[in-house]
Amino acid sequence: MVNPTHFDLQSLRVFLLVAEHGSFTKAAEHGQLTLSAISKRIAELESVTDCVLFVRRPRGVELTAAGRGLLEHATRVLDHVNSMAYVMSDYAMGVRGHVRLWANTSAIVEFLPVDLARFLNANRAIKVSLEERLSDDVVDALKTGKADLGVFADNTPAHGIERRLYRQDELVLLVPQSHRMARMESIAFEQTLDEDYVGLSSGASLLALMTDAAFQAGRPLKLRIQVSAFDGICRMIEAGLGIGILPRAAVRPELVVTRLRIVRLTDRWATRTLWIGANDSALSSPDVARLFTFLSGSTPD
């Protein structure tokens, strides 16, 4: 049986270098090591694991099945070690608090950059780790304790989560300048359902909102293409692949001037609420509570 205490972090780093470059020589060049040092580290790893990790080829090396298995785990191990070192460096430099904040794309694109800048400028001893996730994932993370705070859309079930109003955003229809709807000032969503749509990936709260609204109208939502980000939606609409619905603030002004047109939606759901939710146990931390209070009381400049 392999003894886990025999693994050396530097040997794992060398192993990843060789796996990445497919060559001992290239790994030595990029790692600023000698070829003999690379060979020695790999030989030691193969001795510890009692497995052949690379097959030598005329033009380099190739991972064996055991090597591919080690690659997966070594990557995770070193990621965790680097993360640990980063956190410890923060504490050494004076960081005293850490808040894990998850938020949906709308919040990150529209509001959080300015709000977090204001908060962190006034609270320099606090570090905020921000992750962009779907609203459903944000709520799940709050419930399981993976996140301390989370921002999510109002059509996401959040039973048992303490939540407060964060912001409201306006959803608008985005069409190419040449589209027949581009001349309209406003339109009801139901009137657009004959058109092909560009939408977000499955699971996004905005897509769920649009799908539900189409269902209520007794019509299907004709999704021609799905992408993972608002900027991708804009690019696809610009290319003539359909129309789309986005938060107004997610549309770059220069696109509206030159290539796209915003049309106001008359539907009530086009004014959407974003909530800031908290993990109950995390609120016992003064730093988490401070950011929760700050974001729930934030207002536009």
C-alpha cells in the first residue's frame, strides 16, 4: 500500500510540468531545472507509487493510466496547497476576516463591482471571495454552508434563507438595429414569441423566468442558441441569430449606439428583484454580518 506521507510537493509540481509539456526536456526548460533533476523527481514518484507514470516515446513522453490518475489528484492537491498559502499570506499581511460571497451574473455585471469597492475601501482588513454562479446554486451554497452570503434572483425558491432586498434591475429586449422591432419604444413579451431567441444556459434564473412567462402565454420559447454569459448573448444577437432579454445594465452602451437596439418590456416581471441572502451560522461572524448589512442597505450612486 502506498504511504501518503512519502509524497513530496516539489515532485508533484515536476510531475505536472512533465505532463503539461509532454517532455522531460521542455519541463526542465520551463521549470528552470536540470534534466537530471526532472528525471530524479519522476523516478522517485514512480518508486513511491510503485507505478510507471510515463511511457517514453521518440518525441517525448505520454501518461500511462496510472499517470492520468495521479494527474487528477496531484492537480487538486497543489491547488489546495496554493490556496492555503494564499490565505495564509493574506493573514500575514493583516487580513483578519474572510467572507465567501456567491452571486448570479446579473448582480456581478450590474452592481457588485461598485458596491464591493466601496465596502472593501472602508474595510481593508476583510477579504471577499466572489464566485459567479446560477441563482439556484447560490441558494444551495447558502444552505450547505459553502457560501456565507449570496445574491440571487427573486424567482429562485429560498425557503429557510434569511434574505433582504439588494437591488432591482430592469430586463429589456435586445434586437439588431435592422430588426423590425428596433423602431418600437416598448413591447409585451408575448408579442415577441414568434422570434428566435438567444438565451442563457439551462439553469439560469433569467432563462427560467422567460420560459415561465412563455408558458403563461401558452406559447413555446423558441431558443435558437444558448450561451453562458450576457456578452455572448449580445454577440449572437449582433450576428443576427435571434433576439434576447437581458438586464439593461448588462448591455454595453457602445453596442446600443452602433449595432443593437434596446426595447422596453411592458411586462411586470421585467422589473426584477435581486435578494441578498445569508447563511445563519455565518452571520455569527462580525465581518459577514457587516457585509450583509452593507449590501442590503446599498443604494445606487
